Amino acid sequence: MPVALFIVAAVFLAALVPSAAAATIGVALRAQDQPALEPTDVAGLVPAAGWNDVALPGWELDARQARFTATLRDDAGAPAATLSSTLRSAGVYADRQAPPPTSPDQVLMRSWLSFDISGDFVSPDDTGGLVIDGLRDDFVSVGYDLLVYVDGPTTDRAQDVILTLDDGRRLRGRAWDHGRFDGRFVVASDRLAPSNVVAFRDLHSRTVTLQVDAETQRGAINGLQLVRVDHPQPPLIRRFTVADRDLRPGEATSLSWDVRGAGRITIEGEGRTRKSRQASGSLELVPTASGTWTLTARGDHGTATASVEIRVGPDRPNVVVFLVDDMGFADTSEPFWLDEDGTELRTDLNDRYRTPSLEAFADQGVKFTDTYAMPVCSPARASLLTGQISARHHITLWTPPSLNQAPDDIRKDQHALPPRWRWEGLDEHDVVLPRLLQQAGYTTIHVGKGHLGPQGTFGARPENLGFDVNIAGSGIGMPGSYYASAGFGRDLFHVPGLDRWHGTDAYLTDVLTDATADALRAAVDEGAPFFLYMSEYAVHSPRDADPKYLSHYADLPAEEAAFATQVEGMDANFGRILALLEELGVARDTLVFFLSDNGSDSPLPNWNKRPRVSNCAPLRGKKSMRYEGGTRVPMVIGWAHPDDRAPFQQALPIPPGSVVRDIVGIHDLFPTILGVAGVQGVDSPDGVDLAPYLRGEPGHHRPQEMVMHFPHWRRNPAWSWLRQGDWKLIYDYEHDRWELFDLASDISESRNLAADRPDLVHRLGTRMVELLDEAGAQYPVDADSGQPLRPVLPDGGPS
């Protein structure tokens, strides 16, 4: 970011009221190498006849440079107070990319002092402040207003200005940056409306200490003005507020105001103008869309404006699915492993990875410990969008990137071959979630990985599946590169649609969030509910390290460190999405699903007799495999901002920090989301609505069994498995072999009990084949005869 320094200057107003006593003091904070305000310049809410110039050197101010003292003079040039800095660390910045200033107002707002560039913003006390001391008696006795200018180039940044008086009282005002300065000075009157001036009224303190605190990013100010209350000023808007800012369509609210020194008042919004001459009053209205309502007060000495934001939310909740690629059960600092008493059990992997956003989200939502998805990408994604298990939709392996690359998973030593599965992916006959939501009035947004059909097929284009907006989605299953400097890959594995970042030092995970922000803002402006399918390319290979996080993993081998940075970067962008929903005012109306599409593919050893850190410890196996490490995934569901007063949340009151240990699947999202959206009459043969779990209702709300079918040779021979309660039965088609595990006592699947319990193998095996046949599963075929190979039960008889 461009960097610069601030100065301190005095504001002269004698030219405005030459017969009156000196009544203003000004402080202009500007960069040393930025233009100074000339004595004839006018800037700010109260016009200034002159400016004194005091500059500070440096880019980043250290403790010595960040502390300074200057004499403040009034508008007659006489000493009136001293200004001193107690900042321990600060930064001075300038908007060097802006056009040259054409007005004194732009000079005033061109550069800004950033409090505490270390970025911790733990508390206002931690940053120090600016102290105005020894203020003259004529200001203290009469009283004065203090105006703090806080505009900068960052859009929609909230910051609090804290004023400590000499009697120990602390006053707080919030400004909400509305972006690059556009020539308007807007006094903050509503905590979420765009504003760039915080006003503290009718003060009588000889000493004041000014501090800035920001919830996110930096806190910064541009300048100050002290104006005696008996000095002619533009109208003063004491209050402009809205009774209820968050409305459903058709709901009413009211605006109220209290203004001093205005002859005329106008209130504008939704293209309408209301006029009044009342100094205080209220206005009833039924807004039809989200927007800004602005009060303009006009008087003999100028005008003043204030704004409030009113949000007309959707009549149904927004939905976000944040789907991570190849993130395993333990690839997170949030543990998903519990003992029999429900106590969380941390692993070495939980201590290795950093996912604070997911940790915080789990604290406010419900965590599912036994969630299953197919062991590879495309089948799991197809299940999410159709509500069907892969045995039914027949997309049982990842779809190839091109029609010219039909999948081949045949080896010479196989006696069984894969069936003719749907490697062309989804087509126009599939009933898919985004299309149903689109037809129900949702704005549908696809971001990131598609991988639902080879390039050139119907399923390769998210637009064909019902997405109004497609950002970077295509038939590829992985990026050629995560680096914008490499164009996000070339040829077949090039990530499309992100050309404006090419040649920069940006990282793909961050870029997808940047692009999502624009799409979400547009969707919120439209007022309809939205469905965001945030399908990350991370943490799939290639292992391109995110340089922002490499220092956190200096003790790891290069490939393992790169994977860890991809996990942390993914989590940081999950946090950014949640913050964006908050910023847009829709977090309370947005239900968020966080999950992965299959087990971990991290570059770690794959379960070698309980190594200290295996690929998915404590689970056995990894992506593509029949064991829990290949198919069990993390999932958390919650509101982006929990609030039991929000209407949608009253209908679905997710208990914060709750845990569900029942068996659930990725295909359960289909009926769950349709239920939230109020879409009825859609068949979901395999998925079950999870809403009772989200309401915290006790008991089992879906059958506690699940079947999975993978008729391919990838790291394991072709297999099927059934989980019923804590029992898991696996069939290996290549070797006609059964495995039986009790997951309650053996989550690592290390003790095969099939030989000890042939009765249970027979019963569970019979049920598994029954479920597979009902779904129309495609079995592997005999390499010689071409006939389907069905599981053979322990007694040797056909199933």
C-alpha cells in the first residue's frame, strides 16, 4: 500500500466572521510529500480560512517518530492548545493512486494516520493516541464540538473513535468508511450508514485523548476540528436513525431525526423525496428494497447530511455451501474425533494445522463427526447436487478433463473390470439443486471447482446446471497452478475467467474470494435470496505453497509445509466469506454449510501401523480408499451470525457448539437445503433432511446406515461397504474378501473381525447388496466373461 506521513495544522476562520472572537482550531493530518493546504483554502464541515503546516517523516513510524508535540493555534493565529502523540506504533499512508487533488477537501482527505500498523488492534489502549491539552478557557467555558475526519480508500471499513475526557469519561463514535473520498463530508449518525466524520458535541474538557480502534484492518484518521458552539456552523444533525433496519418484504419501519440550525430538511430514498421544516420528527415507510436513506439539512451557514442503511432481506434464508477439496477428517485444528463420553480428542494433525475460522464457526454451529462422502471428487459433488448416492447416479469416479481422455483404471492382473459408468458427467436430465433454487427465485452463484463433466460436455458448464453466475468453474478437477504469476496454469488445467489477476503475485484461494465479493454484493443489491456454492480448488494438488503462511511451518518438509499453507489459506478465506456476509448485513439470514468432498490427500505416510502422524490419523487410509480416511469428512453447519431474534433462526435455532455423532452423508444436503428454501415436491431417494439435527431435537433423524460403492481400481481394488450403527462391512471385488470393523472400539480399522463373525457378515452383506440393487448399482465385470461380479457371502453361495 502507498505510504506517507501526516502533519498537524491550525484552521483559521477569522475571514468568515471577522468581528467575532477566534472560535475554531484545526488539525490536518497529511503526508509530508503531499500538497499542503494554502492559507486561502477551505476544507471540512466548518470552512477554514488558513492552515498551519507541521510534517512528520518516514513511512512506518517507530516509537520515536510516532511521538511528537505541536502548538495548535486558533483562527486568529494565537496559541490555543498543544497536540501530542503517545502512539507506540503507527503508519502514515497516502492515496498515491488517486488523481491529483483538485480541491482543498481532497487535499485534506488524501492521506491518513494509521494507528498500530502491527495490526493486532487488541484494544484502544494498546495503540496509544493523540492528546489535545491545555485548551484555552474561552473554548472550555463556552463549549465546543470536536469533529474527527476518518475517510480513507478502503471500502466499507468500520472503526470506532474513542474520546477520553479529563474527568475520565469515555465517549465512542463509529464511522463506516464508504470508500474513496468523493467530496462529501457525512457525519456518523447511524452505526452502519456510510460516514466519514465522527462528531463529539458540546464538550467542556480542557484535555482530550483521541484513540482509534478497528474491528478489522487498520484504524485511521485524516484530521480534526474544534469548533466553539457559538460559532456560526452548518446545520447540526444531532440524530438520524431507523427504528428497524432489517426488514422482510412488506414490513414497515420509521426514520426519526433531531436537527439544529436548519431551515429546510429533505429525506431521500428509493427515488423519492420527503420535505419537512420540523427540527425533530419521524417518518413511517415501507421500503421495497435495500438502500440508503439520506437526510439533508440546509441552513444559513451551509448544509449537513446524514444517512442510514435499510436492508430488505429475502423472504427465505440465503444459503452458502463452502466445499473444500481433499480436506480430510483431521486436516484442521478443530478436532472431529470424540471419545465415548463425547470429549474431543486432539491429534498431532490438529496441532499441526491452523484453522481458527473453522474453530470459531464450530463454536457457533453444529459439528457432525460421522459425515461421509465418496472417496474422490466428482461422485461426491454429483451426490451433493442431486441428493443421490453414487451407486444411483452412476458417476462413480472423477470425470476426466477432456472427452478425449476416457478414464482407464485397468491393470493386466485384474480379473474384474470397472463397469461402463457415466464418465461424461451430469446432463440435462439430472434434477440438480442449483436449478431448483434458481426456479424458486434464488440468485445462484458458483465459485471455483466444477468437475462435473469433461470439457465440452453439459456438466462442465455450471451455467447449464442452474447457476446464474459462474466464477472459475469448468470441467477441470485441479488447477494447473495456484499462482496468478503463472496464469493459474496453462492448457487443459488452466483455471478460466481470472485473467485480470494474471501477472500479479495473487494466490488462487484469495482471488476466488475477491471475485466472490463482487458477486455477493450484486446479489444482495437485487434483494432476492442467494445460493453461493463456494467450491474451493484448495486443498487439492499441486502443492503450491501460499507464501503468506510458510513461516508458520518452517519445521516441516517442503511438500508438507506447502499443504499446511493451503489449509491455512483456505480457512482464512472461509473467515473472509463470513466477514463479507457480516459486512453486507446478511449474516443473520445466511445458513452456512462447511464440509469437504472426500478424504485427505495430504503428502503424509498412509497408515503404516499407527505412525505418529499418518495421513488421516486416527483414521486409516486416505483419498480413493475404502477405509474411513478416504470417505469420512469434516462438516459444520451454522448461521453466519447467530442471533436468536432473527426470524429465520427462530425456525431453525441451531444450538451453538453442539455435536451430532449420527451417520450423515453429503447427499443429505440436497433435501436439507431445499427444505430451508421452502422448495417442495422434489424426490430425494437417498438424502434425508437434517433440519431436526439443526433444531437440536434429540434422537436419530435419519436411518443409521449408509452404503457406498466404488467399482474402480484406485489405491484399492474395487469395493463396496455398508455402515450400520458402529459396524462397518467392506467387500473387495478383486479378491472376493470381506472386512468387518467395530468403529466404536476400533476407529482405525485395524482389527478385521470378519472371520470371527460370519453371521454378522452374512446379515450385513445381504443388506448391503439389497441397498445396492435398489439403487441400480453397476457392479464390476468379469474380465473374461463380461458378466457382473456380485458380492459372494461367507458361506460361498451367491448373494
